[in-house]
Amino acid sequence: MTQKEAKAELKRSLGLFDATAINVGAIIGGGIFVVTGITAGLAGSAMVVSMIIAAVIAAFTALSFAELASWQPVEGSIYEYARQLISPFSGFLAGWMWLLSNTFTGAAVALGFAYYFTAVLPVLPSNVVAAVVCILFTALNFIGARQSSLLNNILVVAKVLILLFFIILGACYTTPANFSPFEPANAGVLYGACFIFFAYAGFARAAVVAEEIKDAKRNVPHAMLLSLGISTVIYVLVGLVAVGLVGAAKLAASNSPLAEAISATGSAIGVQVVSLGGLVATASVLLTSILGVSRMAYSMARRGDMPQTLARLHGKFCTPYYAIAIVGALMTALVLLVDLTRVVALSTFATLFYYALANIAAFKLKTEQRHYSRLVPALGIGTCLALLVFILLAATQAWIIGVICLIAGAIYYGVRNRLKK
């Protein structure tokens, strides 16, 4: 380690807007351009009710994260909170599952970006395009969180504008008859809420980079709640307009439901703009994935739960450059060499696993350290456990992969601790 590296510290260069954009960038991904079709197939015309229920469920965990971030805004987020408030082993497992799921999800999102890109410009194989964008975004993260955040801000504003374009243009062509029958009391609405819940994941991404955010005790919690609120409003409006344009049945039958919906306006430009939205959305998710995973690896390394090399900061850029390089290399290798269709199921299990731990950690805060009743994290724990049961029944593969990863993490933790002694 050079003298410059030894003196390097993470820079607090991000403000409230940046932190909120990081979260929105992580939440509103390619999923909204696909998951509306799945939810419409389950909930029918009452899809927006599913979206609202999912937002309420997500809000319990978001409030728990906000509570924890205002108590101690620290790089590594759930890893640090579970480590300090539950146990070091729980913290390790939370960080381990976060690293694995977001690395695989990031690679899958890179492929999603490539599919959108090659549909417009079929110049290279999709996996090569995915590898190139992984390398470019890794290089940008290497230079600094501020630079990555500036690009993310542009991408987030662009995709929000595209979705607003969809909402405004589509609203002029909606047909009230498409909302009939409207049955919010059917079981499909609850099933739809379970699926749409995962489209809200990402509201706590800024907490992972808390030590790079100005006035983090205030800005990180505010960014979480703002991003969840913004995403909920956009999702509900998109859902209303999509159903109003073509009805739930057509949305459910389409692989590109939003493009299918906007085509009802007869605007060819509208279809192209909405398709561009998928490209922009996946780009911002990938950018925030590399940012988040590298910081989680850095946080775990400085605690001794990952190789110490990952905790080294660049002397000039003050970024965890080894962690960034390794994360970028892993994602690049994954898009080139691995079939991600099955492995990405890990993210559903892992998300609920570390969300449950976040709620348990928030529940364990002392009375003087909290702003909300313990009922909030208790409801968060209950909803996470209920969703885990749902996933066990609806997507058993996610449980199998998740449990295998937990066992692998436990073995790694045990061996590493024994070697330390």
C-alpha cells in the first residue's frame, strides 16, 4: 500500500438529489417495462391496487432502513447494521447474500441492456455489448462516486421523463371500458402485489454508500422515503394508463407490455421512445449495481470478512479501486460465460433475507435511538417472512439457490475465522 493510499478516505461528494437518484436508479429498472404484464395477468384491471399494496409492504422496510441510517449512516448498510445489532455472523450473511445477488442481478441487467441495444443496433452479439458496458461503467466508478452519480442523475431524469411521456400521451387515449371488470378483492391482487414488490427493491441502495453522502444522517433516510414515494406515484400512474390503453388481458399476453400499450395511440414515435426507456432504465440499474456491490465488498473487507485488498482506496480518486475492478471483472465474466436465467432467481430470496434482517436490526434499536414505534419493524419482519413463504410455494428454485448460497457463505465464514486464529 502506497503512502497516498494509506491517507485516502472516502469523499462525501453526494447530496440529497444524488442519493435519491441512486435509489430511483436502482428501483425503476427494466422490470417496470415487463412486470406490468405479469401483474396484469394476476390482478387483472385492479393491477394498480397490487402496486399500492406492494408499496405499503415496502414502506415498512424502508422506514426500518431510514431508522437505521439516521442512527448510524455507514458504508455497507445492512451488513453493518446486522453485524452490530444482531451478530457478526448475521451481518456477514447479510453482506454475503447482498454481494452475490446484486452481482448476478447486475450481470443480468447488463444483458437486458444489451438486448435493448442490439434490437436497435444489431452490430455485435448481445453478450459482447453487455461486457463492453460493464467495462465502461466499471471505469467510470473507478474514477469516482461523483462522476458515476452525475451519469446516473442524467439516466434517471431521462427514464422518468420517458415514463411521464408514456403517462401523458397514453392518458389521452385511455378507454374506461378497459377497467371493467375491476375486482380489487380477488386473490390475484395479493399475488400481483407479491410480484410487484420486487420492482420496489433498491430504495436502500444509497445507504450502502452512506459515507460518500453529505449530511448522511439526514439525507440517506430522506432519499429512501423520497425515492419510494416517487417510484410509487410513477408505477401507479403507469399501471392506470397501461390498463386504460389496452386492458389487462393484452398487457398479460405481451412480452413488452408498455410498448404494447403505447402502440394503441397509433404513435410510432411513442413506441420507439418507450422502447428507449428500457435501454436507459437498465443502464442506470447496472451503474448503481457496480457502485453498490463494490462498496459492500469494501465495507466487508475493512472488517476482515473479505480479503483486505478490497478495502484499499485509490490515492487520487479515493475509491475502493480493487473492489470496483474485481466486481466489474466478475460481472463481465458472468455475461460472457454463464447462463444467468436460473441464477438470477437468487435475488428474490436474498432481497427478502436481508430485508428481514434489516427489520430485526431496527427492532433491536434502543427506545432513545428510534423515531418510530417497534410496530413498524415488526410489520416489516412479518411481511418479509410471509413473502418468503410465498416464494417457497411460487418459486421453489429461488429457495434452493438461496439456501445453497447461505450454506456456502457459512462455510466460507467458518474457514476464514479459523484461518485468522
